[in-house]
Amino acid sequence: MNATILLFHRVNTVRDKLWDPMAPELFEKIIRFVSKNYEVLPLQEICLNKKRHTKKALAITFDDGYRDYLDFALPVLKNYNLPSSMFVVAECVDNNLPTWTYIMDYLFFNTKKLALPPFDYGEACAAFAIYKWNNKEEQISYSKKFKQFLKLVDNERRNAIMQHFMESFDDVAAPCNLMMTWDDLRTLKNEPVEIGSHTLTHPPLATIDNQVELEKEIRISGEIIQQQLGYFPTTISYPVGSYNKKVKEVAKQAGYKIGLAVDQKLYNSQKQDLFEVPRIELYNDSFIRNKIKIYGIESALKSLIKK
Ligand SMILES: [Zn+2]
């Protein structure tokens, strides 16, 4: 039996040119639609209990741990009496800073500097060893391309490059207070909200070869949640949906029961592996486009075209 697992990130009235949060009106429309047409259940019930559901089963999940979940998403969910899951990046909660992808966009968008000091980007990133741009447009287009590329680069290299950007664009203050704190997360204790791990630093896990690094991202992030919230999380959500066999194995060994991917398709609870549960990511798009995605039509069409 197919279940639908939705993935949201931010819901906010503030428009953000870098990465637009979903408008609260659209979020409410989607939630109203799914509450009418689906049986919205806790993720763990869909994945671990596998009981037969009367209506189509659907779970609502959020990645990254942005604070606007508390301000705009949770009140709507409470209104409809619906459960949800939130996956937090342990270091982002600790530092009250967003993920590296957000920080990279933020720095390039807000800096007045059109040049960087020389830096060794390494062989893998040699094509991006650019130190000067003629205008803001060129600079932003560079950062967008480089950000996509950095998702595939190893953790150590990416951290060094991010450090270099943060030190060089010192005219931009860090985007603080966008994330939930541990205290915020503790206030959710009595709500039907599952808190899970979204790793320690939000790297694409499949790019990490080093076992120690992988353990750190997967197991240590769960242990930090355990220290802060009192339990080891049941679920881990892989950043940018990146996983492989090794990632799944480390997650299982660490004690998780569910591993969440993105993959933009419906989840078949009878056939699919619990460590590669697909989700359908929704954006601040039209309601119709989101509805087509929720039905799984878009992904079905795409896989037909591929065949
Ligand atoms: Zn994420």
C-alpha cells in the first residue's frame, strides 16, 4: 500500500530571494486539502506499524529546524489536529545558525565585496578558483553553481571553503536567530511532534568516505539530541536526500529505525527499505502544482519519460 510522505522546509510571510519559504496561505491550503483527502498519521506509525489504513496514509515532515515552523506551520497543524515530524541539524541548533547552503547564499547575496583573497580551492574545485567578479549578477551566478558543486565535495574541503567565505565576506553579519533552539524543541514535548536528526552539519552523506566522519554526522547527532531532549531519535533525514549503502548501514547501527530520503515519489510500505523512505518535497509553487506532486503524478510521469 502506498503512503505519501511530504517534505516541507520553511513557512513564512517574509519573502526571501535566496530560498523562498512557503507562504502561510498556501501551507494552510495544502494542509486543509490533505486533512480532507488523506489519513494524516505520525511518520512512525506509517513506517513501523504498517497497519492497514482506511484512507490513504500521509505523513508531514519538515527538515532543517527553522524557527518559522513554530510561528507559521505548527499553529495550522494544531488547528487541524495533525501530527508532524521535524528533523534538526545538531550544530545549527547549537550555534543558532542555518545550514551551510543557506549561509553560502546569504554571504554572496549580501556582501558588498566583489573580490576574494587568493585561496587554495583544491584540485576538485579548481574550476571555481575565481577571485573577482565584474558585477553582482556574475558573482551570484557563480555562487549558485559552486553551491551545487560543493554538495558533492568532501566534508573537509567544503568546510575549509565555507570558512574562507565567512572570513573574507566579513562585511556580512551571520544570519542568527532563524533556527529553533534546544529550549524551543523542548517546548514541543507535549505536542504530536517527532524530533529527529538531520545530521550534525548537513553534509550530503553519500559524499563522505571516511567512516569516522560518517559516524559523527549520523550517530553523534543522535546522541546530542538524546542529551538535549532525553531520547535517541527514531528517524534520521538525509540532507539533500543523499544516501548510499554505507550511509544506511551506519544509520541502522547507530540505532535509528527509519532513514528518510527525498526521491519525490510515494512510499510503498510493503516493498521499500525503511532506510530509504522517499518523500515528496513541496515548494512555494502554485497550489495545483503542489497537488499534482502530492498525488505522485509528477514523479510517475517523470519515470515514464525516462523509460
Ligand atoms: Zn536539509
